[in-house]
Amino acid sequence: MTLEVHLDADDLTRTLKADVLAGLTADPKWLSPKWFYDARGSELFEQITELPEYYPTRTERQILTDRAAEIARHTRARTLLELGSGYSTKTRLLLDALTTAGTLQTFVPMDVSPTALAAAAARISADYPGLRVHNIVGDLTRHLKHLPGGGDRLIAFLGGTIGNLVPAERAAFLSDVRSVLEPGEHLLLGTDLVKSPQIVVPAYDDAEGVTAEFNRNVLRVLNTSLGADFDLDGFAHVALWDPEHEWVEMRLRARWPMRVTIPGVDLVIELEAGEEIRTEVSAKFRREGIEQELAEAGFALDHWWTDRDALFGVSLARALPTA
């Protein structure tokens, strides 16, 4: 097992500071969802994935359970690279299928959270003896160029995480993915699909309040990392459906007027009662839109799978030769 670090503590802090300055001085205010995921945030998200309201994880898992052997036969991947891997729970379905097919040699998880990466990698190394595990601590929007080569690679980007990127960011990301793949190599992409807001919104606003705690965790990260004095109890969790963009927005709404000091970036912000900070966008997709975005980035959609209720989609795309 090897570890490659492109996002050390100093770099992480610099990036956090830049994001906080940009987001909290904007109008309206925002924070990047990547900052949810310290050790506590990663634990909370794992809890969210098991909630009854949160259909994406179990639905995608079922699709992968049904299709992993087919994915292995089609790709014959020698290297599986997973972006935003977290604890790599669903990845085991792909690892099992590719191991059974006899092609897999190397697993390369990339994540910004060294804690989640180390925990997952230790378990996978123990459970798959002989498999090379090459961990990369990095940001998927900046460090894809460091993914190792070697031929017959499959990049997996699961969980609907691509929905956290707005359209321009998605286009740049998919182009970056294509640039590190050779023609004929594959991208496996998980995408949450457009459906009734009555199904979507509760997935981001569960009855137990786990998502609310997860949302407020971004403020706790700022308190811990930058010495901020956010009163977490002073913010209500909000999840809203935006029908124009076909996405869910998570926000934190100030319950009362407050003045927040953030010494780490030498910033003081004033919040009015009811003012909101957007913390996440989670876009939902349609097949035709996914196929078009993939084509514009240089991919051909080879396979498209959904569950029987069409809640979630998994696509397998092949990198095309460049013109």
C-alpha cells in the first residue's frame, strides 16, 4: 500500500481560506461542500447513506450489485481509480467483480480526506491480498493529472457527487477526466435522476436531523480550522428544490442577527435574521443531458442502467480518440 499526497495540511488550509474569503464575501454567501468532510463530517455522511429517506446510496448499490460483473466483462480493467472515494463501501462490488474476472491489479482511491482514505485503504488491503492499493490525497478538481497511467483503467465517480458541480464546473471536470484517459478506457458515473421533489427533498432533510447536523458541520470546521465563532445552534438547516436548474440546494439560515469573526482569514461578517449561506448544490439529471455532457467531453455512452423506479442512473462511458 502506498500513499501519494498532493493536498497536505498547509495546502488544505490555503484552499479553505481562499474558499471562505470568496464565499462569505459574496452576495449571496456560499461555502463549498468539500469542507463538510473532516473526520466528523465523513462519519455523519456515512450515517446519512443509511437513512430511510436517502435513496441514492442504496439504489446505486443495487444497480452495481446487478451490473458489476457486466462492468468487469466490458472494461476488463486492470486499474480501478475511484474519485472522492470516502470509505469505499460500494467500491467493493467493483473490486469483487474485477477480481473474479481476473483482471484487476491496482486500486487507486483519491479523496481530500486522509482519515477516510486511510481507514478504507487499510480494510481493502486486508480483504484483497495481492491487490496494490495506491492512495492519493488530492482534490478531484485540481489533481486528476496525478492519477497513474498503465492502460485498461476504469475511473469510478459514484454517489451522484458530480451533481455538486454546477454546469461549467462539470464540463471542466469531465474534460479533465477525459484528458487523463487513453482512448478505449472507461468512466463509470453515478447520477441522481430528476424526480418528484416529494422524494428528492426529504433525502436532504431527514426526520432524524442527521443531514442538518452534517450541514452545520461545515461551520464547526471553520470554527476549528480558522478560529471562527459561529454559533451552530444559530443556524437552521434548509433544503430547497430549484425547478429551473433541477437541483436541490442546502443552505444554513441565520435564526437571528449575528456578527461572526473568522480570525484565520481576518474577516468579520454580519448576518441578518433569515439570511442564508448556500452550502451545497445537488443537481439531478436526465439521460439525454448526461449523454450530451459526456459527448462534449469526448466520451461515448456505452451502457446506461437505472433501478426499476428510475431514481438513479449509472452510466459507463468510453473515452473516444481525440480529433
